[in-house]
Amino acid sequence: MNTHPIAVVGASGYTGIELLRLLFAHPHAEIVAITSRSEVGKPLSSVLPRFRHLPGADIPFIAPDIDAIVDSGARTAFLALPHGMAAEYAVPLLERGLKVIDLSADFRLNDAAVYEEFYGHPHPAPQLLGEAVYGMPEIHGDAIKSARLIASPGCYPTSIILPLVPLLREGLIEASSIVVNSMSGVSGAGKKADVSLIFAEVNESLRAYGLPKHRHLSEIEQELSLAAGEKVTITFTPHLVPVTRGIHSTITASLAADFTAVSSCLQKAYGQAGFVRLLGEGQCADTAHVTRTNFVDLGWHHDTRTNRLILTSAEDNLTKGASGQAIQAFNMLHGFSTNDGLMNL
Amino acid sequence: MNTHPIAVVGASGYTGIELLRLLFAHPHAEIVAITSRSEVGKPLSSVLPRFRHLPGADIPFIAPDIDAIVDSGARTAFLALPHGMAAEYAVPLLERGLKVIDLSADFRLNDAAVYEEFYGHPHPAPQLLGEAVYGMPEIHGDAIKSARLIASPGCYPTSIILPLVPLLREGLIEASSIVVNSMSGVSGAGKKADVSLIFAEVNESLRAYGLPKHRHLSEIEQELSLAAGEKVTITFTPHLVPVTRGIHSTITASLAADFTAVSSCLQKAYGQAGFVRLLGEGQCADTAHVTRTNFVDLGWHHDTRTNRLILTSAEDNLTKGASGQAIQAFNMLHGFSTNDGLMNL
Amino acid sequence: MNTHPIAVVGASGYTGIELLRLLFAHPHAEIVAITSRSEVGKPLSSVLPRFRHLPGADIPFIAPDIDAIVDSGARTAFLALPHGMAAEYAVPLLERGLKVIDLSADFRLNDAAVYEEFYGHPHPAPQLLGEAVYGMPEIHGDAIKSARLIASPGCYPTSIILPLVPLLREGLIEASSIVVNSMSGVSGAGKKADVSLIFAEVNESLRAYGLPKHRHLSEIEQELSLAAGEKVTITFTPHLVPVTRGIHSTITASLAADFTAVSSCLQKAYGQAGFVRLLGEGQCADTAHVTRTNFVDLGWHHDTRTNRLILTSAEDNLTKGASGQAIQAFNMLHGFSTNDGLMNL
Amino acid sequence: MNTHPIAVVGASGYTGIELLRLLFAHPHAEIVAITSRSEVGKPLSSVLPRFRHLPGADIPFIAPDIDAIVDSGARTAFLALPHGMAAEYAVPLLERGLKVIDLSADFRLNDAAVYEEFYGHPHPAPQLLGEAVYGMPEIHGDAIKSARLIASPGCYPTSIILPLVPLLREGLIEASSIVVNSMSGVSGAGKKADVSLIFAEVNESLRAYGLPKHRHLSEIEQELSLAAGEKVTITFTPHLVPVTRGIHSTITASLAADFTAVSSCLQKAYGQAGFVRLLGEGQCADTAHVTRTNFVDLGWHHDTRTNRLILTSAEDNLTKGASGQAIQAFNMLHGFSTNDGLMNL
């Protein structure tokens, strides 16, 4: 079977591990290099016991060295690195002829000034921002097919942008009225030693955080503004809740058209989109149905008493919200089938 | 020490158990009767092993019979019964001279027509609606002191009404812009055999429910309208999340005045309120800090980009959201100290 | 690709759902019939929203009718039915020429008297006990290959029998000294409405149950006795803990030989067994590494102070402990590759 | 009311916080000093928001300085410090005339050589070992009443020693046959930044650890040997499970007498012990009934097939397993009522 050699740069964090989980089951992916600064020389299966006995899982970690990555024969590199560090690898890997799919926030914004506003430092490689494609296949599919550098979307943004873009394009809601409340599982905070993330602090805790200007607002508003044809500013409140995986977003907006147009708009936009599941009017999304899958579920209601739309979306933050979506873009980029590697429950 | 004889009618559900937990530690409460249709004759400690060895926990359950309750010597009856059934007990117990604190929804609404709209059947005792006092001590303290029948507020309503009432009274927010998203622990659904509540269905699940017209909207909007001096209609989305206890509400509203007025308004309203803890501007409430207590925590932010207020509140749905608040009203009603029985963490 | 038509009888419980999850990803399985008494006529994807958009998931539930199952063209039937009911289906399906893989306890015991002792009623089809094969591929592989009726092992038994059989065969431990303590996730209790299983009762609860003579002892001791060549009786304490999936067993036994023989014995027995992962001496098994997989992990220690072996095993109760193991046997039965359908993490 | 001035040294970890939670509700305790190296000068309520609005919770943290502690007027110091560090404070505080209740392991062993064997370094103050009293009120009550230095027992040891001591004293079980399996909540590992303790690593994980010679064996075996009148060595396997609080121990041992003697022995030993709840034969302990209380629950079964006793115990690791038991000893030491401060559920 035709396989494509892949490097996963930064393979020991949660998004890296999720990439490996999915790529090992991908019919056209061959993992030829995995990097981790702290695990050099160790076989994957010894660092991540979950992978033991999986064919191929004896591959050793290498240092995140450009030459070594290129020498592995990889033709596409997934970057699962912290924000700010991905650009250091994207630039030389692109120069060496690899395709790069970056899961960090480094190339998601079109505008270096917005990057600096939200991330607090100048963009490390502004010359690439014009070329980078925001890797949401349902929205930017054509651009993805011919991209060199794909900026895979963030977890919260995916759950918010996907349902709102068609509604804004058709002018069905008032852009200025959008209020989003999201809940995220703890894996979204990464695999790191932090007292606020230990079990005894998170269990039986419900809390908002990152108010009022979460970094993800920058990419959310960029994409919503593109769809609306005008600057869109929203209110967004993320919450940390005691689940390992999953993001649930509840989106409220005043209707600017008849409510019946909502269902037909979403049906037209996503009726054929394999990974967007339209639960329909009167239904509520539930993360339990999407964890470990690349699906995003959408349900919606008409609050007739206030004439607002209430839309709920559910996804897995590590799959459709990160690594699954990156592989979905990878499939598009290389002409593989949409479902390849992404149909296991 | 001066003690007051109490009956807990419906003592085997979660709010009933929470009443018992708090009343056993109350310096002025003496539990003289506990009822449960299914546990008649059994000592409390044999039905609820958590209570074993607690002084007084050998008290047996009796049937919920009016004569037996009266004969126990109880002077105040707490009703922890399903909605619709509480009225059957409230009427005769009041006639027999007891004070009644009802934790169901039966007497929370001033208007029998609104009751029928939201609960789907005519009100069973409309003649009492005028007399019943909505038992939120911070809002209706004076009425509580002289009440015969107290309708203790619902769990979601408490977390929403408390922060909004002073802001609406002073006209600081636009009433028509209020959007509330709440998360509730599973104990809020009661102790009942229901597949959708079993651990394997709830764990790792995040979901909205009850859209778009949850029953609690009726009492929320009643109290907000009273505060605003006009009919207030809001959008409210409750969510079920995998914690046992706790409610977290995130309230968003457009500002109608300068944001700085928010802090001073809340400070004025609740600076001396023992159970409302003002975390202050820039702070987020966390249910982990309020579980098993009668506190409700409030934090707030200014979303300057949209000129909205974002306010978060956290409480325990069974304590401040139910049984603790009922005891807080009980203390007021009988002139006990505010903190009596409610200062254990 | 060569596919085999399959019926899943009783497809709406947790083991049935797990069978579907795995079989949809199996390269040689074609699901031609799924039954559920309560969901007749509804498409799978409408009853189990997790399956929406999966190719083939529009298949409707049919009633568990023998003729209808046969008419579907199924050549192998998986029975995911309650204990006692499976025999009613196994007998006629075998008569109609299907292979039967039964996930209930109905055919696990060789001796009808032991069945009656542990299950409290006479065996419904004792004539089949001689023929039924206990479907643990690592132990009864040869018999599985030519079986008509496979009795797939229980969840606890798998985690206990697998590590102990080789040690007993070689006489490395004293059979009379075996003490087993197991912890199980809540899905092991099934998808049923039971107050003791609701989230608020299970969360933050640790408890033993089923003492002192759990039904699973019958099949555990049957297999251990076969291995030891003498009657083996053990002490077994199962515990319910707040996880959805996973079984962990800690096995303690006095050594009857030098401890170093343990590692070589296990290595000889399972060094080539794809789904048994030998973590090695000094390592502890962790269910986090095996959930949703068909792996069982084994680690072991020498308690030199008491000269006991302490062995820990971890598996997913629904996968290696039920549906995954059934598919592993299915692969053997039909000559498919060992790993088919079982290598997704 | 007669109050006793108290210092809590090391008040920001989980056992320190639990001491504060209980002492604030204690009728005879007055907290006059709380120390924390990292929080000096901050009021308790600002560091631990759960304590806000509790009368007295404005007390500021001070540095753990001996003079400052003495100057606070404290007459009893609770030490909630890491093992090895407590001795540094115990010695000078005793010299300055305070009573010391140490929650660390520093003074639990009678024998400095055993300390060094299990803790890996020489004992820091061996001259105090003879005087220190192992602070388990049900076993060493008389010594506690006249002690200067109380070594409060460990969490696992409490759940194991309490049920076994009377059985060993009366020779009802074979000491060499004791096998203990325990499960602990994550708070037992302390409030520390450690990747293995973060929610996403602990949730849905069941694992043994610390095999085969956990440090707590030293104090367990010391007390069991004292009871048996001979050296007792046991096998002990602790497990980490996803709950915040609670320890459950399952104890298995061969009977050396008639099983009926077990119930009468335990009844005789603990029938009047307020905090030991004898669930009785045929009952299983459940941590859900003891969390946040000072109770330890015991149930037991006769495994007639192997003639073993199976005994289950449940406690809260932070309360009866640490801070509650320390306050129970404090009550004894100063002649307060047994239940003071310990009867809130």
C-alpha cells in the first residue's frame, strides 16, 4: 500500500501522542521519525507503555534536529510543539522541502500585529503568515490541497468557528450579539506538572479561566470576520471541568433572519461533511459521543422567548480539536481518502 | 441550649439528606421526625450508613402522615418532596400551626398561571401563593422573618438571581441582553434510578439539556423582573457535568452604566452578607471552594472589547442551592444567629 | 476483501456496543444483523449517536428472532445477552449451522452442577457443555480453531487466569495460598438503571462487593484447577471503583520455587502472545495503558520478606475482558490474522 | 468557653488544610498561629479561598520560626510537615514547653534502626523515640493522655492496624498469613506538582505502586507485632485510584480460631469506640460513608471455602487517616470530649 513518510516533532505531549495514536492506524502513513528532547534514544513503547506491542512502536525518539528529521526521509512533518517554538522548526523544514502541519498557534493568524497583541511578543516568522493556510478542511479545503504550511486550528476555535461561519456568511445572526461559553477537558492544558491541574484540585471543581481575552479569540474572530465580511468581536468564556477529553461550546446569538433558515444553512454547509454531524434542531451535543473521534456534533434550538439561537457543539479537544483535524488536512493535502485513519471509534 | 423541634418530610433524597447533615450540627435544631414512605420503621443510621454513630441518628423513619408529624412535636417542617407533592403536605401542616419551609418549586411563583405554564398542570393550592415568601434571605429577609410558608429557591435560580438583582435594581446592565450558562453536578438530578445518570454515562460527558425553556426560568425571571421593575426575559442554558455537587453560572450582559459601578453595587448589596463572598473584579468563582458550604462566590470581569459584564458564580446545589439556604431562612425565621449550623467547611 | 457476515445479538448493552465498535473497524467482518428487543426498527446510529456517520451504521436493529438472524446471512453470531438467556439463542443458532460466540457465562463451565451451585438454577442446555470451548485464545487456542460454540471468558477471570495458569502448570506457586483482589470499572455492571450505579453514588466511593463467593470464582477455579492438575480454591475480592472502564487484579501467592523462575515461565508462556504484555519484574500494571485495547499487562514483584509473589494485571473489562477477546477468538476460528480489528489504541 | 491556643505548622498542604477545617469548628480550639514558608504575611482566606468568611480566617501565615510560634501563645503545636523535617521543629518546641502532635512519620517508630531501614537515613532525633506515643486513641489511649509528643499514625496504617490488633491479641488469625490490599485517593500523595498526579493521568487509571516494601509497613508491623507478641511480617499492596479522598483496605488472613470469635472480639474491642463503626459480618465498608469524617468502618466475611477472614475497612485518609485522628488525640490529651470538633458530616 502506498505510504507517506512522516515525522512527528514533539511527540511526547498529549497532541503528539494523539497524532501517534491515529497515525499508527492510518493506512497511508509511515512514521519515520519522532522527536522528544527529553527521551532521545528511548523506544516509543518504553516511554509510552500504551503503545507496546503495536507494530512499529519500537521506533526510538530522536532529538528535534533538522538534519536528522530530513535524513529520516520524512516528507511531511507534524509539529506538536509549544507556541513560539514551532516557527523555529517550520522555517528550516520548509526550506528543506518538507510539508509542514503545525499544531501550535504560530501560523494561525494572518496578521503579525494581532499575533503580537494576543501572544505578547513579535511574530518569529512573519514572512510565512501570508502563505500559511488555516487548516480547517470544511472551510479552507481548496487552500489546504495546495499548501506547504498548514496551521492546524485550536481546540476551542474549531468548536466555535465551524458552526458560526455558515450562519455569518448568510447573515442569519447578528454578529455583535455572539456570546460563547465553552467547557474543556483537562488534557487541553497539556501534560505538565502544575499544582492547579492535579487530580485533587480538578476533581469536583468547575471554574472559568483566562477571562476576558483568551488567546484563542484571535483566531476565532479572524475566521468569523472573514465569514461575516466585517470585523466580528465576541464574548468568550472558557471553563475547566473534570473530564480528560472533550470540548463543549454553547453559542448564543440573536437571530437576524427566520429561525428555519438555520437548519437549511447548516445542512447546505455540512450535509456532505463527513466529520460534522448535524444532530438537528431540538438536539443537544454531548462530548461522550465524540471523544477519541474526529467528529464534531452540532445541535441547535430556537429560544423563541428572546429570539435567540442556542447552538451546542461537542468535539474531542485532542482529535477534531487538534491531531485528528491535522490528519484530516494531511489526507486532503496528499489526496488520501477523507476517512483514512479517522474512522475508529 | 434552646432548641427547636423539626420534622424533615422526605428525608431520603439528596436534599433531605443534606438537611439532616446540616441540622444534626445545628446548635438550635432538634430533629423529632423524619419521614420516608419507603423506609418506615428503620432507623436513619441503618438507611444512611454515613450517619451511624452520630448522636441522635437512631431516630426511625415514619410515614409521611400529617397527624404523626404533628404528634412528634415538630414546630417547623422542612418539605424535601418532589414538585407537585409538597403542596399536599404544606396545606394541612400550616393548618395545624406549623411553620413550613418547602424546598420544592410548589410555592416559589407568585402567579398560578405562570406555574401552570411551566409545570404543565394547575397549581394545587393557589390560595397560598400570595402568602408564600420566596426564601432567599439576602433578597427577602424581612418577609422571611414573619412568614408562615417559605418557598426555598431552586439551585440554578440562587446562583443567577443573587448576582443579578442588585445590578438590575440599579440599572447597571441591559436586562434584555442577559445570557446565562450554568453547569450542574449530578446530585441535582436527584437520587433516582435512571440510565442517563449512571456513572458510565455521565463520566467524560459534557452536555446541555432542558433547552430552551427550563422550568427554573419561571422563578428566575420572576425575581429579576421584580428587581428591574419591568418584565425580564433571559436565555438560560443548563449543562450536566461529571461532578457530584456544585453549580457554576456564567452570566453575560451588556453594560448600561460604567463598569466601575458594578463593584460598588455588589459591595453595597453584599458586603455585609455572610454567605455571599465577593471575590472581586478579575476573579473567577470555583465550585471547589464552596462545596458542602452555604457560600456563594461571585467574581466579575469587564469584557472591554464588547462592553459586556462577565460574572461567574459558584455554589453547592444541595447547600446554598437547597438545604443550606433553607436553614439560613430557618435561622432568620426563628431569630437564631445567621451562621448557626452553617459554618462547617 | 474477504469478509465474514456477522450477527450481534443483544447489541445495545455495553458489551454489545463494544463488539460493534471493534467489528466496524475489522477488515474481515461485515455486520449483517444487530438485535435489540427495545430498539427494533431503529437505525443503529439513531440509538447510539456515537456511531453516526460511520459507514454501515445505518443498519437497523431487528428483534432477536432466530429466523431473522439466520435470514440475514450471518455465519457467526456473537451473543451479548444476560446470563441465562444466551442458551436460548445458542441452541437454535447452532442447529441452523451458525458458529456461536457467547459472551455470557452460560457455557463457560464444564460441569452443570457447578453452574447450578453458582448461578442458582439448573443449566438450560447441559448437552452443550461438553462441546463448548472456553474462549481464551492464549490457553485454549487449538480448541477454539475447531469450535462451533465458544464461551468467551468473563472480565475478572481473564485478568486472573491468564497470569496464573503458566505458574500453576509449572508448580511455581502454592495453589492453596492464592489471594486475589480486583478493582473494576462501573461499565462492568452493565447499562442499567440502578441507584447504586448513578454518578453521585459511585463518584468518590471505593467498595468491595459480592463477598465471599462471586460467581466468577466458578470459571476461575475451573481453569486454575485444570492448570494445576488438582482442585484449586482461592480467595477473591472484587471492588467497584469510580472509573468507566478497566479491571486491575493484584494476585498474591506463596512461592513454591525460586522467584527467578517466574519471569522465565511467563516469558515462555506469553513471550510470543500478541495481547499479553509482560512489563517485567519490578513493574506495576496500570489500566490507563490498556483501556479500549485488547491488551492485558502483567507486572510482578518478589516480596522477599514473606517470600510471596505479587503480580498485577490490567485489562479493559469490555475489550480483553469481553468483546475484544471474543473477536480475538473469532479471528482464530476463521483463520484471520491475530491482530485484525484489534490494533487501534 | 474554655479554649486552647494552637499552632498549625505547615498549614498549606492537604493535612494542614484539613487540620484547619476541623479546628475552626472545634469548640475548644483557638488557632493562634499558622505557618507556611511560601505564604508568609498573607491571610489564610486569601491563600485558601474556601476559608473566606469563616470567623478567624483572616489570620496571617507566619514563617515557621520557633520563637514566633512560641510567642503566639500556642500551647499545642500540630506539625503537618514533610517526613524528616518535623523533627527539626518538634525538638525545640518541646523544649519550649509546648505539646507536639506530629503528623509526619518522624516519631512513629520505636526503633531508630527500623527508621533508617525504611526511610534511608539516620533518625534525626532518636532520643525522643522512647517518649513519643503512637497516637492511635483506640490502642494507646492511656499513653496519649500523658504524652508530650504524639506521633499521629499514617493513613494506610490506621485502616490496617485498627482491625487487626484485637484479632492478633486474641490469636484469632494466623499472623504469617496476612495479605493487605489498599486503595488510596490522590490527596494522599500531597499537594504537589507532579505529572503523574495530574487529572488526565489519574482519571481512568488504576495502579499499584510502592511495591514491595512501602514505608508504611514499618509502623504497621511494629503495631501488629506488639499486639501479636511476636514479629509479624505482612504483604501489603497499595493502589492509587481516581478519588480525591478515602482509603479502603481489604485484609485477608487464615483463621486460627472459630470464625464466630471474630465478631465478638471486634465488638469487645470497639463496641464503645465512637469512631470505629462495626458494620458487622456480611457487610462491606464503603469510603463514600466516611469521607470528611473521623469514622473508620469495618465489615467482615468468612470465606468458608478457604477458611479465611476477609475484612474491609474504609476511612478518609485526611481525617481519620491524618488530621482527624490527630485532633482525636488532642481531645484526649487535654481532656476534651471525644467528639469535640469531630461530629460534622
